[in-house]
Amino acid sequence: MSADTILRTDGLTCDFGALRAVNHVSLDVKGGTLHSVIGPNGSGKTTLFNLICGEVRPSAGRVYFEGREVTGRAPHDLPHLGLARCFQRTNVFPKLSVYENVWAAVFARRTPGVLGCVRRAGEFSDVDADARRVLADVGLAARSEARAETLSHGQQRALEVAVALASSPRLLLLDEPTQGLAPEATVQMTKLVQSLVGRYTILLIEHKMRIVMSISDRISVMAFGEVIAEGTPDEVRDNRDVQRAYLGARR
Ligand SMILES: Nc1ncnc2c1ncn2[C@@H]1O[C@H](COP(=O)(O)OP(=O)(O)O)[C@@H](O)[C@H]1O
Ligand SMILES: [Mg+2]
């Protein structure tokens, strides 16, 4: 593993009964990069994220984050380790305001467990400052006081990214953040992801080829649970196995 690797998976494998959803996947994600995972529906991308995040136990293989093995760690440990994930579905508290959603996430990150009870009031000002900074980062500062349920679909996605950023992650996992969004909201979300590049290391699952090609540093292509190609956008675009997987010739 080279020094600038932040996440590494080694032979990660996941069987669901007779179905091998993820087959011997070894990824090497470099710090500061946007690394995308693409592949046809059902190729194992979300399961790969579930394995990395401890939602699903691998049948074989290991996960290393910042050089430390984290295989099988409980999902709720991840923010404290420096890893945050956005789910494919929207996942915010609808009745709370935009600000409260992010404030709660910042607070939870900084104050694990019962220690929260003994904080002094003055310390809350840092939580407030962090929450406002994150809201500005995702372009929601003007909607801070709105109830989350009143946001548009695209803004709710942005809020979910804000909740993930609230834990100051050193690695952010995004699973199809543009899925189901209208064209205009897709453009907004793509810009948001692009604006985070450099400040955060991002592992992105994205189905839309055009987006992936324009924003990624590296791309891993999955088909039938395996990584069939990996490289820069240009390398991947020219790869015949990738073209075949996308044209459906292997199905
Ligand atoms: N919890 C599960 N139990 C059984 N099969 C699953 C489960 N999760 C995913 N699968 C199967 O694993 C394969 C990969 O799914 P998934 O990782 O969701 O693919 P992708 O995200 O690339 O569309 C699919 O065939 C899917 O039906
Ligand atoms: Mg998926």
C-alpha cells in the first residue's frame, strides 16, 4: 500500500447464498482524489459500499482505512473513524429544520456518548459555526430555517451530503447522488460533488457515464461483482471490456 492510500480493499468478496454479489474486489483509493465506481445495475456497487461501511459482513477479504484494518466494524463506528456515507435513498429528519439536521450531526460527531451531558454552553458555538460552514458548502445557507420536508428533492440530497460532511470525514462515500433527480437538479448535484473535490476524498458510485467521465480522477468499473477495468477516465473509455459491459454483450 502506498503512503497516500486512504482506503484499500483486499479481495473483498460477498456471497448472498449462491449469488456472488462482490467477487474479489481490491480497490486502492488515494487521498484527495475523486474515485468513481461504475457498472451496470446489479453489478455489486452498493454491496461493495455496504461491505466497506460494515453494513454487510464480507464472506472473504479485508478493508483498510488509513492503514488500519476496519473489516466488519459496526456502521455507527464509521463517523468516528473518519468515514461518512450517503445512502442511495434520502435520509434526513423531515420535521427538523435544515440547520437542526446539520447541527445534530455535527454535535453527534464531536460529543460521543454521555459526555454530551457535561459540555459547557460555550462549546456549542463551535457546533453552530461548523453547521453553518457545512450548509454554506452545500449551497443551503439560505434555506437553513426551512423544514427539511419542504425542500426540493435535489436540496434534500444536498442536505444529506451536508449531514455526511458534518462529521468532518476524511473519506466520503456517495451512492448515486444524482439518481432520480431532474436534469437541473442533476447539474446542481454534480457541481456540488465537484466543489468538494480536493477538500475531501470521495468514493462515488454514479450511473451516468458522462458525469463520471467529467469529474473523476480514477474509475473502477464493475461487472458481475468484479472490477473489470480501472484507470483514468480516458483509459476506461477506451477499454473494450468496459464498452462490452455497457453495451450488454456479456448478458
Ligand atoms: N441483501 C441482499 N440479499 C440478497 N441479494 C442481494 C442483497 N443485496 C444485493 N443483492 C444482490 O446482489 C447483486 C448486486 O446488487 P447491488 O450491489 O445492489 O448492485 P448495484 O448497486 O451495482 O446495482 C444483485 O444481484 C442484487 O440483487
Ligand atoms: Mg446500487
